[in-house]
Amino acid sequence: MSEERHGTRRSGGPRKAQEIFDATLDLLAERGYEGLTIEGVAQRSGVNKTTIYRWWPSKGALLGAALIGARRLDFTPPDTGSLAGDLESLLRTVVTLLTTRPSSDIAVSVLGAATQSPELAVHIREFFADRIALEQPVFDRALARGELAPDTDTMLLVDLLAGAAWVRVVLRQLPLDKDFVSRAVGTVLNGALART
């Protein structure tokens, strides 16, 4: 990703933003949202807490910036040459996020906290808006190839796939079959109704 995505222009913050973001996500994974404090981030990152407060007035604002700006959560949209292939790649990214520590701890902590903190929920919406904007080239290419109907609700398409992974892994706490990704994409793209 470009420096603009990670630097002070995109996410706002001092030159040591990456260290601050890393400390924020590490503490979130270790202690959950309740245990995340700006004082703890300052200590972990070696940055004065007044500097952090100058850029992010609350831990919700800081976490929102970290989710968008942290290099460890970088995202490059796939280009496999087909919509199905690109969606499978996107879904594998979600599955990896939800099944690999510490990213799984971060994801679950954020989900739980967003239901309790209206302020954090705003920042989570910004994070997902950032992600859907990054994913848009996948759908633009699919439309140009004639694979996608022009009136397709692409956010719904992503939500159906990502939601399936979240429900299966986080809520049902079931292991994923090795063909989960391809079956999920196939069902969303082709439907489940019997063909006559």
C-alpha cells in the first residue's frame, strides 16, 4: 500500500503512527477492548500519551485509525482473472483473519466492543467502508468481463461471504472444511436451488 495510506495524511497521526498502531492492536489482542488504554499504548509504543491524545482523543478513535492504517492489516485486492477466483481469495483472507492469532483475537475483540460502544461502532463502519473501497476493483473488473450484473449489490455479496465465515468460525465455533471457501462462493454466485 502507498505511504499515504499509512502515513499521517490517510489515517492522521505522528511519524511514529505505525508503532502506535502496532501497540494498539497488540494490546487489544492481549487484553480486549476493556483492557486497551491510551496510557498502555503510550507505554508500549514509547510515545508520550499527550502526543497520542493530540491525534486521537479516545481509544475508540485510536483503534479505528489503527485498523485502517496498520501495515499488518494491509490488504491488496486479488486479480485472479475471474470473479469466482477473486471472491475465493477475498474469503480466504477473511478466514485467515478469523483463524490465525493474533488477528483472530483482534477481530473478535472489535466485534464484541462495537456492540457496546457507539463511538467505536462509528470507527468500525469507517474500517469496513475503507475495505469495500479497496475491494471495488474486483467488481469493476468482473463487470467489464461480463461476469457481474450491473445492478449487483456488491456490499451484499461481500457481506454474504464474510458473514458465512464469521458465523461458522466465531459464533458456531466449528472448524472449516477445506472446501468451505469454494462452496461458499459457489453457493452465493450460483444459488442453492435445484435446477430443473
